[in-house]
Amino acid sequence: MTQRGRHRRRRRGRALRGFLAGTALALTAAATMISASQATVSDAPGALKQVEVTTALRMTEDLVPQTSLDRLSAGMGRPVGVSAVLEAGDRLLRDSADCTAAERGQLPVAPEPVTSYCWDAADTLGWRPGALTTSGDADDDGVWGTNRVILSGWSRAGAAADGGFARVAFVDANDPDRLTYSWVLLAVPVSDGADFRALRSGLTGMVWYQDKLLVTADDGDGAALYVFDMNRIQRASVDGDAVGRVAGGWSAHRARFVLPAVGTYRLGAGSPRPDTISLDRSTVPDSLVAGESTRHGGSARLWRYALSSLPDRGGLLAADMYGRVAATEAYRTEVEGLRGVLSRDDAWYVSQAPGADHAHGTLWRQDTEGTSAAECDGSDQHACWSEAPQSLSYWAATGEVWSQSGRTLFAMPLASVDRAAKKQWSDDDGS
């Protein structure tokens, strides 16, 4: 029986032992103050507009044959679980007190995070930070087995011969005073499971649901999402720069573990790509929400897919007998530069990249009646979010929203986002 099987849907009803409690992070004046010229938002978006769900949002599921996955496992050795990766953690995240002033300046100004950490500069040099998900997504009690886990995605461009890499830091978050992690390379089986290649994609969206990890894909082969099975993590046996089968064993570009894909979801030509995704447990069944990334000057679509409730399809999307996955809801938002999306009940939270004259981005709270955002310094200024907004993840067991910005990892209560937001625009006032 898998770790997930032993643990399925067991509600513990306990807090994370002070994991996210404590006083708010004290930011330096340089990090907490934004000038009026930087922070004024004159082009605030209006309310969400519900739009028709079309076949353009329909995806097709394509699972890797079981024989190929078994062949890869036979060659690499017996797969290991998440706990084995956590136990091998040999790197350490820095606590907020040890972050530099520049790193703290990457954090949101309002509302302030209650906890934050910084990645090692040398360990992440040349890698681009991306999406984040947690064991709060994986199971509704917030833990996987007995572990509290954070997954942080990173990617880097490669030479023409290899095309790039994507890796995930598996963070052991059991002790909030000491977060350790180990790298896992994301890979794609090739040659019917006789080998694997690196996933060549920026990790702009990522959701860990039950025993599956879903990530956004842009590596050019038509996939919209890649699917990974957390019960199929493999150990790399050779410490080298290569990826795949090499003389003497298997190499994962210096990572100690490999996670091979078990499937993809594909969209038709011309369909909007899900550049950011997150999990919504407030729907029945649970659902995956998606948004397309836009540059400043264009609107974006937000939409939703139901997750399967069938026992033999744990962690997968709800598909028909032909493998087709239809969207269940869709909206259009006028938020420009969209980077992250989160949905809970009737509210959607959308992170926006900084504008040309802004030092920080904005986190908008939207619904079909209006839009709101936190104000900075008690004035009508709303560029209060992080400097480099990424995807958003909600840890339901603690009520916290987690995200990344540059080399910082941070969290705050979603309730504080709601309190800080003041509704100012609605369809009724002509916006």
C-alpha cells in the first residue's frame, strides 16, 4: 500500500504546531516604503466577467504506458517515496533574520508576511524561480504521511543540445526553525522507458494533489500540463551534468533524485495555455484553476477543471471515456501582467507583475461584482505585493497563502489579504 493509501483523507484537525504562527516579519524601511510615484495604480481592473466555456479550453489526457514506466523502474531500481527525499535533505534555507536587505525588499509590503525564508544564492545561481505547492495541496489535513512539505520549482535554460532543465526543491518543513531540502529533477521517459530526458519547461504553475504533481509545460511538444507520480521518485546513481542513462548508471544533472512524468494534458492549436495553476478545495469536487499569463496591455482568461473523484484516478483531472477534460467555468480579467491565480469560494486572487513605474506588483481580489487590493501606507496606492510575483498556493489546514519572489519564500494568512483589501471598483460605479 502506498503512503497515500495509508493516509487517504484522514483529517487530523490540528494546527501546524506554530509553523506559521508568530509575529509579522519586520521589514526594513527600504523594503516597506514605496513612493507615491511608484505605487499609484491608475489602471485598476474592474470586476471579473464570466464568459462561455468553449472547446478551446478542453484538454486531452495522454498517459505514459505502464510498461514504459515499469521498464524505467526496473532499470533504475525500486522507486522511493517523498520521505526518502526529505531525509536526504543536505541544503538549508535561511531564516528571514539571515536574509539580506535586498532579499527582504522582494517581499510584499502589505499585508506583511508572517514567515519568510531565503534560498542560497550559490545553490540557485543561474536558475529561475517559479511555482510553489505544498502538502497543504496534497491532502486536506496539510501533511503528507507525517511530514509537512513545501515544493519549490526552478528552471534554467540550457545549451542547444539539451534545451534546459526543470527541478523541484523538496523542502522538509517539519521544523519551522530549520528548513532543509533536496533537489529532484523533473524528467520525461523516452525510448519506451529505456531512458529519460530532462523536462524543458519553466515551472510557472504547479499543484501537488493526492499522489500526483501537475506542472505547467512550455517545452514545445504541445503539452499544456505534465503529470508526475510521487510514488515513482527514482534515485540518481551517477553525480554528473548529464541527464539520463550514462556509463555506470543514471545521471540527473547533479540532482540526487529523478521524477519521471507519467502523463500529459494537451490543448488544441490556438488554445490559451494554463501558465499558472492552483488548487481549490472549496468546490465539489476539488478543482484545478488556471490562468494565462499576459503582458501589460492585455486581458487574461481564468478557468477551472474538475479533479477526478474516482478511486483509480487519484490526482488526475476528471476525463470522459475518450480522455477529454472539459473546463467547468471561465472568466475574463482585465488584470495585466498576470502571474499567479488562486480561487476560494466566490473570490479569485490574481497576482500582477510590477508596471513600468512600479517597484512591486499587486495582489488583486476579484469577483463578479468588483475588484479590491491592499493599500500601501494608508493611501490610494496598490502596488503592495512582491517584487517578482509568482504562483499562489493556499494551505487550507492553516489558512495561509504561500508564494515566492526572487530568492524569497513567504506566507501569510489569506484572511489578512482579505482584511487589507478595500473594494473600490465595481460594475455598479461604471468601472
